[in-house]
Amino acid sequence: MIVNLLAGFFFSYYFVNVAGFPNAIKAGFKMQRGARLKPFDCVTCLSVWTSAALFFLPHIYSEFLCIIFGAGFIGQKIK
């Protein structure tokens, strides 16, 4: 179960802060400055929904996301 939580957080952190996908989506749709794209621009919100989705998927998906995005998270912190 802890792997689901870590995978949800690592995915959300990488998605929002490292890759910056919400900013690209906002620019693509020409949204106003300061407009929210919840839950995709909030690490807390996205991690809750990602962890909830991973709860219903097989455990191998959680492990995969935890390894891949955990490495990205650690690499960002070490850099």
C-alpha cells in the first residue's frame, strides 16, 4: 500500500513540477493567466487521484510508476 502512495506522489510531483505539463496545457488552450487546471496543476490533488486510481490497478503498475518517477524525483533533488 505504501508503494501506491509513493507512486502517486512521485508521478504527481514529476508531472507538475519537473515536466511542467500543466503549463504546456494552459498555453495550448490559451487559458488566462492564473486560471486553474485542477487537479492537474496541484501536486496534492493529483497525487490523491493518482493513488486512488492505482488502488484499483494491479500492483505492478504502482511499482513501475514508483521506480520510474521516484528516480526522476531523486534526480531532480540531487541536481
